[in-house]
Amino acid sequence: MLCFSRYINKSTFNQYLAHELLVLVVLPAFWMIILPVTAQAESSPTDAIHYSIPPGPLTKALNQFASQSGIAISMDADKVKNSLTKGLDGKHTIETGLAALLKNSGFTFEKNEVGYVLIQQAANKEKSNAATQVLPEILVTSQSDGNSLKQSYMVPSVVSVTKTDTPIMQTPFSVQVIPQQVLKDQQVISLEDSVKNISGVQQLWAGSQYDSFLIRGFPTLAHFRDGVRLPEHTIDMANIERVEVLKGPAAMLYGRIDPGGMINVITKKPQATRHYSLQQQFDSYGLFRTAADATGAITSDGKLAYRLNLSYLDDKTFRDNSSRDRFFISPSLSWRPLESTEFNLAFEYRDEKLPFDSGLPTIDNRIVNVPISRSFHQPGFRDQIESKLVDFNWSHQINPYLKLQNGVAAMWADYQFRDTPTAAFQTRLTATDPFVRRGVYFENFNRNMQTVYLNLTGDFTTWGIKHKTLLGWDYYNKETTNRGFAAFAGTEEQREKYFTFVNVFNPVFPSLDFQELNNLRRNAPNDFGYIQESWHGFYFQDQITLWDKLHILGGGRYDWAKSKQAFAAEPLQNNDFNPVKTNFFSPRVGIVYQPLTWLSLYGNFVESFGFNNGRSEDGKPLTPETSNNFEAGFKLELFDGRLNTNTAYFNLTKQNVLTRLALDSPIFDTIGEARSQGVEMDVTGEIYQGLNLIATYAYTDTQITKDNDGNLGHRLPNVPLHSGSVWAKYDFQQQDMKGLSIGTGVFLVGSRQADTGNTLQLGGYQRWDAFVSYALKVRKSRLVAQLNVNNILDQKYFLNGDSQQFGATINNNIPGRPLTFMGSIRFEY
């Protein structure tokens, strides 16, 4: 028999790419050596970037300037609110841009330890200390990750929607952002927990090995990091600045992608200004998490800067036999040899140990009435996941109108699965015989990814028409191999032995010899698999602005995609592989009409396609998913640009949906079709000085429109018809209460179907959370103490049922966290 690894794609291009990436891995280690002896000087903000801020209220313009430049600006909102500005359009440094915005406004500025502070000029404009009045530091508007004392909940512009820096009000798509301040206030330590702040998005627990979500009714495992697609994995939040959610198909810009939308995390970048942070978190179920963040200049001129993020998690959790621990480290470098040129290099390493959690099963279509802490995986069995990521990118502003961006990233992930998951097919599990069936799964997975992209963006005017153009190309390749022992692939004798049973009401676990199973994995494997997904595509886009009110977006992408897969009980041979090639054009059009600066009306139509990753009956790759989406809505920007709302109607149809053909083995077909339509509303920002708000609502009507299992007309699993949330946070403004913040919120989820057969309904739930924090500022440092209380009413609820969306099982119901206290001590300098 031939070795399976011989058949992994090893083209000359990939060998060259891997060689270059391996060389780049050495640089972070070198940086770690030189860091202790580097200079710690701060640099002045001399880098010039392009700004596009329309005339209007000064407060709104300063908010936009702070977001685009990444700085913090302190001002007295009451004194600034009636001032106007002529706007800013062109390339400026931070200080020349601020000066232009403040021209003839009666204000000037000074730099302080956290950013910039506005100063009110005296009427006589005498050049003396008495000629100016420093405004009290009441409002700080910024999305930077440096050392801002407070940050807004609203982000006025994002990049992931169009791959250009476009204000949200001029974007014909529904996009929401969870900024750093929300992540801090809610003590978010997992990406899955952050999405409760976004309408139409739900956490989809998939055993805890991967972050998984439902967006507009459809599941997604794909993640994006700074706009770069990553394979399935878990995001550590230690180096995450904010989370962006783009709803609807995004294949035009990002290739093959799930139709519900995409989740893009923006990482913390090196800053020339020194900033250090050390945090210790702990909760009432034995969680301990330590996180550190350090950034600053390496060279005296500030052109070379570093950042180091690391975290260690030890989580006992509320589930029995479910402890997990994780170590994460991410060093990064940023070098700006010229004002127009920037190079960035980042490395991430994650090592994690955790069990697979199958949740609670059902008897007679009811979830078993046992404590939500009860789990049925074999005690002592845990998976180990190790991943490494290298990301290198650079950009060059060719001239005031054109910018070139290029990047390459690679990820290597190794999974050692040592599980006894609940079987999809149960042979007992009745009221008189309450034994849940579990199957042994001891396999090693290797998942490698490489991607390259090249973008040319333009920002220019022709015959009075403004253009933001994008021309780009990208390449993506992901290969997954697995080899090991699985009970479902065993002989009749092996299935009898390695499918075991546990009494759900009185669990006594059978004896399973870990070493015996590991030897079977090594010496007698019975499950082999290989999947390759690769594509390269060209895309183009033009955002046209007419009369400063009408914004038209048009673009398309053409992909050349290839998939190859094979599954067998013996080592794979050449003739086991079944390659499939697909070409596809993905158009995207959108329009925004902005009759008033605070009102935008928009609509869009998008088509896209994706992969179907599953085992077909004959071992051949499955037909790619396709989808189309229509959306229309309106956006409001209120309170001088400090509050943003988005209301949208959408209609999304997904073809070639996976349908399971056999309950006891992973065999699928793509004869399904599903439709999701509804209304979503998101409100984010500051409604009163110091009072920030997030409010969401989603009506999501899903239906299976084609199926072979009698599920026609059924609702898609895990999707509530109604869901919403309200979260409010207040930073006290009174001088004697400065530093005190309080917040509270309610998260509502309606009833959901647990499976495609709609045989089990998960009840709706309401979760009430709250927090209080106090920041004590001592010169240039501050100490922040915080307490969060989640699920105050100790509601019993379930996050989801079958997490695979295509299955018919109702025995994987994941309970939500009960009443939990989480404390935090954070020191910042």
C-alpha cells in the first residue's frame, strides 16, 4: 500500500510559498531577543493618510476623524455641539488634519498622554496662557486600541464590507461592529459570546473545537482575520481589537463563503505610543484567565513598532469532566520606512486541551431531565489542538489616488481527537431503558492553509464623479487529512465493542482503555480522509458618488475553483481521489441614496457560491452550494453622528444544501434548498453624554423548500423566529464619581427547532446580565476592577440542538451557562 501523504498537492508554487513563510517565522523570535534592549521613545504622528469627512457638525466630524486616524480625542460635548466644520477631504497627518477641521471653529488642540484634547480659544486670541481654556475630559471618541480612557460603542466606518475604508452610511449592506469597549465591558473571552450583540446572529456550539455561528439562519465555520480567510478553528480574544459582521453573501470579495454572512476579527496593531496592560480574570466555576498586552516603539523615530499579546486560560466550566486550558501568544511588528509605505508581520501560536461536549440527549422527544452540568463523554478523554499562523502584508500609497496592498498568510493546525461523542443513531435511550449510545473516535487531523492576495485601490474624481475603485486577485488553498480509528467505520465486532452505553440518570462510565484505543489509531486505523479546497479569483468593484447623495456600488468576481476528496477504510490510493473543477461568476450591486446627512436608503443584490464538505455515497465531492440575496433598508446617524441605526429586510435562498442520507454514518447528498427572509434592526452608539446603548431585533423566517426526508416546509434548526437584545452602559460624568461605570442588558431568544425534522422544540429564554467597574487613575497608569454577573435570574436554557444543520439528530442539545460571577483586575500603563 502506498503512503497517504504522497497524494497531498505539492506544486512548485506551494513549495516556494511555504519556504518563504517558514523564513518569516524566524523574525518574531529574533524580535523577542532584541526587544528588551530596544528604545522606548514615543513618536510624533507624522504619517499622512487620506480623509473624507463631509461638512457639518463638528462633533460628528471629530468622531469620524478619530475613527479613521485611530486616535483618542477629549472634548466637552456641550460646548462643541453647536460648532460646525467645513469638513476634510485629502491627505493629512493627524495634526494637520485636526487643524483643518478646527479652522475658524474657535477651538484648537493639545496632545496629552491618551491622545488629543480640545482647547477653547479666547475671543481676543492673545498668545498667552490665559488665551485658551482646556476643556474637561468628558468625551473621548476613538476606536484605537491604545490607552484611551473611554471609547465609544459606535464605529462609523469599516473595511471588510468593500475592502475600502467606507463610511457605514455610504455602504449598501448591513454591517455591524462590536468595538473593543463592548468586549471589555462584557468581559468577552470567546468570539462566540460576542455575537449576542448583533441581530440575526446566534452562537452555534459545535463541541467547542471550532467557533461556529448562525447568520440569517445559515451556519458558518469560516472566520476572517483582518480580511484574510482562515480555516475552521477557535479565535483567542487576547489580540482582538473589534469584531465586524457583514450579513449576506460576500463571495464577490472573499471567494467561496457561506451565504448568511461573514465574521471578521480585526487584530490589535503595533503602536508607536507605549502601552502595557496586564489582566487577571476569574469566575465562580473555576475559570482563571491571564492576559497581557504590550506595545511601543522599537526605534527612536517610531517607524518600527512592536506588539505582544498573550493569554493563558484554565477553565473548569460548569459541565462535568469538561476542563479546558489554552495558551496563546502573538508577537507582531510594524515598520513604516516612509509615510507612504508600511510592512506588517504577525505570528500566532495556540495550544489547547479540551473535551468534546455532545450536550444532553432526549427521551420521547424531550430533553432528559438531569442537571445541566451532566455530560456523557468519557472522563479523562481530551482533545489537543495546536495551531500556528504567520501573516505578512505590506502596502504602498503610490500617489494620492492609488494604493497597492499585498499579503500572504499561512496556518498549520493539528488536531488530536480523543472522543466518545453521542451517536446520531440511538438503539436504546427510552423511558424504560435510559442508556445513551456513544461511539469511540480516535483520529488525528492535519489542516493546512495558504493564501495570497493583491489589491489596488483608487480614490479619484472624473468629470465631477467620485470613484472608489478596487481591483484584486487572491489565491486560497486548504488541505485536510485525517487518519485514525472510528467506531462507525469498524467491523461488526468493533462496533459492538466500541459503541458504549451510559445511563443518563445514573451515569456509570464503562471502562475504556485509552492506550488500547490509541494503539488502534496508530496500528489498525480504519478511517482515512482527504479534502482539498482551492481557488483563485479576480474581482473588481467601483463605488460611485453622484451629487454627494447617491452612492452606487457595482462589481463582480470570477473564480476558478477546484476540490478533491476521498474517504476510505484503507489507506488512500490514486484512484480514490475525485477532483471537481468549478468556475463561477459572483456579481454584486448596491445603491445608497442619502437625501440628508443623517439618513441613508439602500438596497443590494448578491449571488455567491461555496463548498459542500461532506462524504457522498460514492466518495465524490459534493455539488457546491449557491445562493442569492436581496436586501433593502435604511440607516440613521443621530446625535451628531454618535448613534447609528440599521434596519433591513432580506430574502436569502441557498441551494444544494447538505442532506444526511444515513443516521449512523456521515453520508450526505445535496438535494436540499432552504430560504430565509426577515427584518433586522441594530442600534449602536451614545444617546446621552456617557450613556452608550446597543439594541437589536431580528425576525428570521426560515423554511426548507427542497428535501428528500419529508422535511419540506419545516423550519431550519436552531433559528429563532424572534430574537433581540438591549445593553446599556453609563460612565459617570460627575467629578467625584469619575472612573465608575455600570451596565446591564437583556438578551432574548425565541423558541427554536432542534433538528430538521422539527421533532423537538427548544424553549425561548431571556438572559439578564450586568456589570460594574471602577478605574483608578494614577498619573500615567490606571487600575480597573470589574465584576460581571451573567444570567442573573439563573435561567435554564439551551444554546442549540443539532449543530450540523443538515442532521436529523435531537441528541446534541447544548445547555447555556447558569448564574455566573466573573471578576477582573486590569492594570494599564
